[in-house]
Amino acid sequence: MRVALGSDHAGFEQKESLKAHLVAQGHEVTDFGTGSDESVDYPDYALLVGREVAEGDADFGVLVCGTGIGMAIAANKITGVRAANVTSPEFARLARQHNDANVITVSGRFVDPEINERIVDEFLATPFEGGRHAGRVAKIASVESPRSQE
């Protein structure tokens, strides 16, 4: 699986840990940075990862910042991205099953690294259920269409 990965300074250490975890599982990981714990602007990395997913160059995106909230807000500005800020493996599973989320954001400061590994594993392993959820996801996508802005 192709995974785009990014973080800001607050998520740097956990991003590095998640990258090693994903590579060990055999995933193809593209790391968009940041490369240290020096202060940076999280939207820069959220947009890089989001575009990679939206353009089909990655199957999924994983973003880490202090809370995961800012990354989710920024990534969701990109048409085709459905980013979910997740704090438990169960929410990761539901984000995939019910919302067809394609980017997950996690907290580098408030969630233990082992839990974030379980969250990412659950997210990547869970398929979208479709069915009654497909129409709901289509409604979300229709809002992104230029026609809906008229």
C-alpha cells in the first residue's frame, strides 16, 4: 500500500516512529516532512499529503501534529480528501467503514505512540462498507463540486 506521511514539529517524533512501523509492514511510504522538531506550519505538510492522496499518487495519508485537529482541517480543504482526526482504533475503523476516510490525522502529544500504531493499522486494514454509507459520502463529494458553489 502507498502511504503519504507528514507532520509538523509537534508530531515529528511520532511520524518517525510510524514511518518505521509502516515500512516494517511492507508499505511504500513517502515522507513529506517535516525533518526535525523545529517549529513549522502544519498546513504546509497537510496540503502536501492531501494532494498526494487526492491525485492518486498515494492510497492513504497519515498526518501527525500536536492534536491532529489542525492537520485534519487543512487536509480537508483539498477536493477529494476525507481526513478524520482519530484518537482510538475503533474510531479509525469507523472512519474507514462509514466515511471512506482516505487521510487519518493523529495526535503526537496526547496519544501514546503504541496507540497511534494501532490506530493507523486499523485504518489501513479496514475497507469502506459502501451500501447506505456510499450515498452519504457522495453527498459530501457533491459539495466539493464547482457547480455546488454557484
